[in-house]
Amino acid sequence: MKLARNIQDSFDYLPTLNNMGYMSPSLDQIQLAFVNESKRNSKGRFLDIGCGFGVATLPLVNEGCHVIACDLEARHLEVLNEKIPAEKKSLITLEQGHFPNEICLPENSVDNVNLSMVLHFLPPSVIRKTFTTIFKILKGGGKLFLTTSSPYQATLSSFLPTYESKRELYEWPGYIADIAEYVPQRAHLLPKMNIVFCVNELKRLATKFGFYVLDATFFSRVGIPEDLRLDGREYSGIICEKPREASVVFLEKNKAAPPTQAANIR
Ligand SMILES: C[S@@+](CC[C@H](N)C(=O)[O-])C[C@H]1O[C@@H](n2cnc3c(N)ncnc32)[C@H](O)[C@@H]1O
């Protein structure tokens, strides 16, 4: 099956096969940091959540690193599998399913996690579970590399005043119940509900779930479509670390914590 070649030939920004947005065919700066940091540890075990066609997984596998690549969409994993040379196949574990609801990994078993352009499609309760689960499965000192769409995209300009009015007051100021209201031309390629994040919201979330934030930045991506392009802040990214010692205490302390209210979701 030559699905991979057809897809590569046809597009710059690649649409997902399950209407979960787009993938850039090149690494952005946060994904590049994931790859560069991870490949220094050839004995490590890395997790790429929502790996798509494997833009971040492939360079690591080609460097001889072991990657667990998971995605909701089996066809994405099929494309990725086609691109892996036969002699590297033993380095990849393909997991089709929903993270965190269906993909289960042992605690303290993963060295770094890549979560690129996935979080903005998850509802608040799943976002909380995602952070908690990643925190558990990472080894102490392991890092999470995370990117999302930001509210500063040209297609979201009519949403921006709503976002700005909520950003200091609400837990999820970037919550968009129906993306078709703001991006009708792309709505058929996106999940209905989206939550866009600025850098501060990502930092707040990561900190709340026990991570230590190492870096946080807005950024743009190579090949960004013109109707998304605004001013270089189209995406938000953070790199955060599970502290080596505090982790067990943090998990114990938060076991019985009641879920916080999503103030802007009524
Ligand atoms: C916009 S694409 C990003 C792909 C890749 N990470 C990248 O940055 O180019 C989002 C991907 O995440 C997958 N995805 C969305 N929600 C997921 C979930 N809960 N668990 C696993 N994969 C998910 C989608 O199937 C899709 O392949």
C-alpha cells in the first residue's frame, strides 16, 4: 500500500485522515527539542501521543531509539509503519487507541513524551486525565514536550475578543464549543469542540499537575496556511519536567482531590 507516498506528494500541510486537523511535514521547535533531547539517550523509551504520520517518531527510530507511537487513527499508524525501514521495525511499538482512555503504560516507564497538536481537541476532563497519566508514566526527570493551537490565528480573529475578556477569569478561556462558528471553511476537517491555549495557560496547567516548566513559547510553523497566519504566535508550546523526587508526594497528595469546575462550560 502506497498511501504514505500519495499523501506526501499532495500537500504541504497534511490533513489528518480522521478530521483531526493538520500535520506539518516538518518538525516545529518543540518537536525538534523532543527529538534532539531524546536521541541523546539511545537506551530510552519515548512516547509520541497522537503521532499522526510520525514526523517526530521517525527521526528517533532512525537514530535507533525505541518509540511507542500511539494514535486514534489506524490509517495514520499504517502510513507511519510503511515509512520505517525493515531493520528498524523492532524499535517501534504502534498503539492504536485513545490516550489516556485506552492506552495504558506502566508508571515511571517512559523517558520523554511528545504531545503535539492534540491537546486542543480534548475536553477539559480528558485534559486533566491526560496530564495526570503522563505525569505517572514519565520517569522522574522525564520531560513532556507539548504544543497546541493558540488563540492568535487569523481565522480566530472574531473569537479573540471573547478569549481576551475571559482569559483572567475563566479556567478554559480558549474553549470553543463549535469551531464552525469561527472557521467555517475548515470546520469539516476539525473536531467540533476545540480549546486553544496561550503560553500562560499551558504553564498554569503543567504546574497544576506537578510539572516544572523549563521553557514556554509562542511560535509559528513552516508552511502555515495563509488564512491561519497572524503574527508568529499561532501556536503555543511548553517543555516541562516531572521532578525527580517530588513526584510520589505530589501523586499521593492529589489522589483524593475533587475535580475543579470548568468555569466557562455551562
Ligand atoms: C493535528 S494531528 C497532529 C499529529 C502530529 N502529532 C503532528 O504534530 O504533526 C492530531 C493527531 O492526534 C490524534 N489524536 C487526537 N486525539 C487523540 C487521542 N485522544 N489519543 C490518541 N491520538 C489522538 C489524531 O488522530 C491525529 O493523528
